[in-house]
Amino acid sequence: MTTTPGSSRTEPPTRAGEREMLEGWLDYHRATLAWKCEGLAEEDLRRAPLPPSELSLMGLVRHMAEVERYWFREIMLGEDLPDRYVTREDRDGDFHFTAEDTWADAERVWRTEVEEARKAAAGRSLDLASKADSHHRGEVFTLRWVYLHMIEEYARHNGHADLLREQLDGATGD
């Protein structure tokens, strides 16, 4: 494993078992999102620099906290949890902030949800079926599917984070 220059990301192993590979790629993408937010002022993390889009780095972090919570805790464990930011009235609430919302809180919540996701997956078979079989489209999901979906979700949003960061301060990088 190697670390990407300029970040604390660890490259996923190129030769490993399926679970180590899935966890490695998911952690790599989590670290990529954190890296894209490093070193920016609060106002830049909150800013949506590509109108008319409302995407911001803080919004992406809040969104991924919701996604981690939903797939690992609600779907895989069957926990009945309220959304943190999204409401029936505002389906994009993760991207809408008030003056009381801070980057420190958003980052703390996201890191907490990542840790809770790790706990939810720890020691469970990749073939483990979700407990909430009617919560999402009435389907049952395996832990393997959730890992793959989360990798895809982070990869897609990390592409957004690349564009946002470049627009904010010109920083680029893989």
C-alpha cells in the first residue's frame, strides 16, 4: 500500500481478498473526499461555486453522512433512524445550511457515520442480507452490494468535489 502525495490516502491493495479490496477502495474514496476539503476556510467549504448548482463541499460531506447512515445502519442493520439533514419538505437539505450549521459539525457527523458504518459491517459476511427488506424499493441487499454501491457513490461525488475544489482555489489532483 502507498500513500498519495499531499494527502493521507492509502492506495487500496492490488492483490487482496474480496473484502479487503472492497474495504480498501471504500476507505480510499472516503479519504479522497476528506482530502478535497482539507485546508479550506469555512466560507469556501459552504460555498456553491458553480451556479446554478447548489453543490458545495460541505453539502457533499453532509450528503455522504446521510448515505453512510442509510445504507449501513438503516438498510443493513434495520435501525429506524431519522434523516439528519433531509426532510420531507427539503429533499436536498444536506446542501442547504443555516448560520448555525458549521463545517466542524458536518465533518464530525460524517466521521461518526463512517465509524458507525465500519462497526455495522465488521465481522459480517459479504453475503449478509439486509434487515430492512422493505425499506428501500422492497428489495433485499447484500453487504457486498452495499460496499459496491458506496464505492460508486463516493467515486461519483468525488468527481464533483474535484470540480468544486478546482473552482474554489485552483487545486487539482487525483
